[in-house]
Amino acid sequence: MMSALGQIGGRLYRGEVSVDFVGRRRLWYAISGLILVISIVAVLVRGLSFSVDFKGGAVFTFPSSSTSVSQVQSAVESGGVSGAIVQQTHGQKNGWQIQTKSLTGAQTVTLEKTLSSKLGVNSNDITVTTVGPSWGSQISGKALEALIAFLIVIVIYLSIAFELRMAIAAFVALLHDLVIATGIYALAGFQVSPATVIGLLTILGYSLYDTVVVFDKVRENTAGLLGGARTTYSQAANLALNQTLVRSINTSLIALLPVTGILVVSIALLGANNELEELALVLFVGMLSGTYSSIFIATPVLADLKERQPQYQALAKRVAVRASGGRAAKRATARAEAAGRGRSGGTAAGLSSAQLAEEEQDDVGFTDEIDGSDPTADELTTTASRAPGAPASRGAPGTARPGPRQQPRRSGGSTSRHRPAGKKKRR
């Protein structure tokens, strides 16, 4: 299997096989747009579930082996607290955790006594952790500042190391990953904690690394591109994307394996909403989104931005004209082979005469669109006559002979040229 994957990677690198990622960018934009809309609606409607570290509140932790979730919730409501989050901890039935909103000292004491009496728990076994709302707001502000600073530094670095348009494309991909990860958290109701912010910054760096690898190959393939007329910028960028495709997939798989292991172990052994699970979860979601964006978003956006420049628009026209001329030469060769086959009535290169005429008409219309002028019959005849392998077509009815008109030779078998009478030969 690995040898087959290596062969595919080699063929992609040499351009023997190619996936048209850049040419189908509208499809990727539509898919990403749908995902982004769902993510934004989820954030606006459902909102994010922030942990106590962000919104402030109190956390009650205690062991109890003979209680259920409904009993704990009833005891919390009896203590005068509503909207609390009750869950088991450490994946065991005897560990419980209750998250509440910010409570006063009297409310905290009252709830602690109610839990002790209703659930039969020793008050010394109940651990209370309180986070003030000011601390939560400071944590939220610092996380937002870190994210903004990260994005600014990335744009500046890419503008210096590559160019501004590459920096813009990478920035769009980063925002794409950020919105998708946030939307998944809102849809699934995952809790957002400081560990989530750390993981989010990590996946943005991972996504950026994958994008920079692709952009470095794009820069290599497009060096000196404007000096020729063989490849457009989009075609060169797509080749670079195919050349780095196997590397991106392998890197993502290798990175996802340990993250998946951490996620499974943290859920199985530590229970839900623990810090290790929160970190592994955002890494898993972000790595998948980052791999997708580096392939389907970053490079197509870069190609769109570059193709808007006048010099690359002119390059695209030159490449189109060159490709059109190549097709005309192939059709002329095909007609010559068809004529050489005599009366067999076969086709040249697998094409019938009607198909050849139809393709020629399409080519004429395409050339008119590029040049802005209608080709004359003489120009078309001259182009066909100069094509490699085209017949001389002497005496063909309705066909203009290229070059100056030749004087017919006189009969009589004499090879010398006769001068008109009365004219002397100049010495």
C-alpha cells in the first residue's frame, strides 16, 4: 500500500496525473461557504459554552457512589441554584462535578450544606473552587489579544517572506479554519476553556505551516512564468498543489494519530469536559480543517488574486493563443493523413471530416475572441499551409496558393529562359 502511495506521489510530482484543484475552485468555495454559514448560524443561535475560567462561577466536586444525575440536580435546585451543569468526573460513577454561576459567600455555604444533607456526603469531602467574573473577563481579553497578535504577525511575516497576495490568501485560510472550529464547538456544545484557546492557536500554526509549504512550491513553479507562453499562473499553482498533495496528506495523518489517541484515552479514563480532552478535541478539529483549507482554499484564493493582475491576464491570453495554434496544426496534420489514405473513407486521428470542420470553426471563434478581429480566408489558408505535414494542394479548387504567382514554363523542351524581343541583357 505504501509503495502504491509512493508511486502516486511520484506521478503527481512529475505531472503525469493531476487533480484540477484550482480549476474547480468554485465548487470548493461553495462547499466552504455552506460550512461557514452553518458555523456562523450555530454560533449566533446556540452560542458557545464557556467554562468557569471565562465566565466566572463556582465548581463543587465531591464523591458519591449511591447517587444519580437527577438526584444531584434536585439537590442543587433545593439549594437555590438554577442552571447548574452536573456531570460525572474521571469516568467513574462516584465522582461528581457541579458548575454554577457566580455565587455569594452565603449562597456557596447554603449549597454546600444542601448537598451534604440531601446526598449524604461529608461536608469535608466537598471541594469548592470559585472564579470571579473579573478574572474570567481578563482571561477572555488576553485570549482575544493573543489571537489578534498572532494573525497580525503572520500577515507581516508572509508579506516579507513571500508577497502580500500570498499573505492575504493564507489569512483567508486561517479565518476559514477559525470559523469552522468555532462552529463545531457551538453545534456540539463542547466547552470552551483556556486549554481550548491554546489548542486553537496551535492548529492555526499547523494550518499555516501546511499552507507555507504549498506556497513555497508555487513560488518555485511560477518563477519566470511571465517570460513564456506555455503555462498560466493557475496551471502552475495547481501543479505545485499536486506536487505537495501526498506530503500534506501524510503529515496530517501522522499528526492526527497521536491526537486521536489522546482524545480517546482522555474521554475513556478522565470523563467528559476535562482539560486534556478539550485540548485534544480542538487539535483534532483544527488539523482536519487546516488540511482542507491549505489544499482547497489557500491556493485557489491565491490563483484568483494573481489572475486579476494585468500581466497574468495577458499571459493567459498568450497561452490560449498558443494552445489554439497547436490544435490547428494537429488538425492540419490529421487532414493530410486523411488525404493520404486515398479512397478508404477513413478518418484521421480518429476524427471524421465533419468533426474536423466543427473543431476548426470553434478554433476560429476562439482566436477571434482573443485577438478581437475576424480572420480572413487567406490567413486561415496560409496558417494551414504552413502547418507541419500539410500538403501543397496545387490546383485545388477554391484554394489560394501562397507566395508569388509563378510563370508557366514554355513547351518545347528547352530549359533556357527566353527574353522578349527588343530588350538587351544587362551586364
